[in-house]
Amino acid sequence: MDRKDGETWLEGFELHGKGIVRTEEKCSECKKIIVAKINFDVNGNHRIICPHCGHVHCRVIKDGKMTGDRWNSGAGQEWIEAPTESLWSDKTVGIQTTSAAMHIRDRFLANKGVTS
């Protein structure tokens, strides 16, 4: 099967990918979700730093697959830094409806014979 860049697939328990792929995992330290962009075309040690707490996650890419191997980011190691993104959550800020939206909603419901 011909795979596209940015695509991932599972074969057994191994994650395979092609090109730069946005991956998600839960940080083992702070338990928040990390989104990292990992290049599955580049073999080697990839380092993911949690944008929430700074915990370092070490992953190995070999021949287009993320292996189960882990490595130590100590002295003498070389790695590829995987860019990360923070995720927005509506639970953090809370969602509020603006007064303009409430006005439109009330007008819509009034025209349908429903009152709020």
C-alpha cells in the first residue's frame, strides 16, 4: 500500500509513519496531552519535551516506525528535538455566551414559538 506523508498506521503494536506526523501522547509526569511533530523519515533518537511541565520523553524511530525502545537523554547522546504544541481546553477558561449571541438566540426561538 502506498502511504502519504503525515500518515500513521499500526502493524501489530508498532506505530509506523511517513514524513512529519502529529502524534499525541499523555505525559507520564503531569498527565496532560502532548502533541508532538515527529519526522518518521529520520532514524534516530527523538526527544519530546512536555510543554506543560518540561518532562522529557525519549522515543526511537527506526525505518519509519516508532520502536518500543527508550533512551536516556544524558551526556553523550545525540537527538532530534520534536516540536510540540499545547492544546486549548474549554474546561480551563469556561465557555460563556456573549450578549449578542443570546439576543440572536432569543429572537430565533421567539420566531419558532418557543420562549426561553
